[in-house]
Amino acid sequence: MIAIPRVIPPPHSFTSRYNGLVNVLKTQAHVSQDIDPKAFPPQFKDPADCGAKEFTAVWDTGATNSVITQVVIDQCALKPIGIAQTHTASGTYLTETYYVNLFLPNKVFLTHLKVSRGDLTGTDILIGMDIIGQGDFAVTNHNGKTVLTFRMPSILEMDFVTAVAQLPTIPKVGRNDPCPCGSGKKYKHCHGK
């Protein structure tokens, strides 16, 4: 039996850095009517090249599917393709569904994405697990600054437990040992004060 290697398309990714710690992950996103990706201009550089409009998106790992507001529907002249039952904290209701192209930062985009209409506060788009689950998603808060990073498709498993176990250990410096800074002084008279 001959093993056929799995071909993984090159990943597309972006990183958003925030000033300080944030409790709402917002990025910019562009939406256009559902068009065949083969119809994109050959020199595709900007979502506006495809008639996409810019909106604010919130990332929500608690949402099963992605949602757009009536503002997005109106500005992009979207036509409904069906009805879906939607479950929210406020209850269950029926709403229209649409196919769209969604452009995330740094040319990360999804075509023929099914979204539903919903009422959102402070944003026009809610990015749900239907998108997040297609790639690798991480949020860090190092040095008091939140960083969101996302790539599609998923190319490797991220495991913070294993990553921490692989960090080099820093040997303990005794008070009378030379200071690791290279000053030539004893640690207790240098950085050990």
C-alpha cells in the first residue's frame, strides 16, 4: 500500500494586539455578497476590491454560529437564503440566514459562509465557533497586554502545559555566587540586593 501524503494548504493568519487587558476581543472584518473566490481580482490586495464593506467584529467562543446585524445586511444588499432557529440567552427565535464572504485582517477570508441575522450590541458581526473551529485560535495576556492570534487552517496542536514543561529552568543563584549579569560582583552585592 502506498501512503499518499496529506497536502496542507498554506495557512493564513493574523494577530491583533490591544493596549492593555481587554475583556471583549474586537477586530475589523469586511463582508461582501457571496461570490465565487475564483472571481476575485487576480491582484487581490484589499477586500474593497471585491465590494466588501468594513465592520467591527467581536469574537465569541460561546457562540455556535456567526451572526450579522441588519446594518450589514442593508449595506451589503444581502438576500436571505433561508430561516433558522436561533438560541440565545434571551430565548429561541426564528431568523433569516445569508451566505456571505467574510474577510478578516491580513487577507484571512472565508467564502460561502452561512450566517444568521441577529441583534448585537456594540458590534456588527459576531464571530462564532463555526469560524474559530476552522483554525487555531489563542489569546494571551502577557505583560498586561491582550493579544489575539488566529490562523486557518489548523496546522498544529497548541499545548501550553507541554510548552511550559519544555522551558529551560533557571538555576538558582546563591547569595555569594557571582552575579549572572557579568559584573564580577557577588550576587548579594549586585542584583541580589
